[in-house]
Amino acid sequence: MSEEKRKTKTSAAVKNRYAAKTYDTVRVLVKKGEKDRYKEAADKMGVSLSQLFVQAVEEFLAK
């Protein structure tokens, strides 16, 4: 069982290193309850919450 647990930790560490090298981080603060509303909208669209925000920003910049 410890091997499984260790593998999970290693896997998370590897993913975190990859994300840090590949992506920039943008933090968005919203009022309580708004995140759930945005998450529902993203789920209905079949995208992640992150993709929803990126699409919204891209559309805004295209104007």
C-alpha cells in the first residue's frame, strides 16, 4: 500500500512541476457563491472552469 501512496505523491509532484514550467497562474477572486455558479455554467458547456475564464477573456480581448 505504501508503494501506491508513494506513487500518488510522486505523480502529483511531477504534475505540479510540469504545470509550473508550462503555465502561468492567474488568480481570480469572486464573491462567495459565484464560483459555484461559474462552475455550473462551465459544466453545462462541457469545459473546465479555467477554460471558461480563458474563453471569456479571449472574447473580451477580441472586441
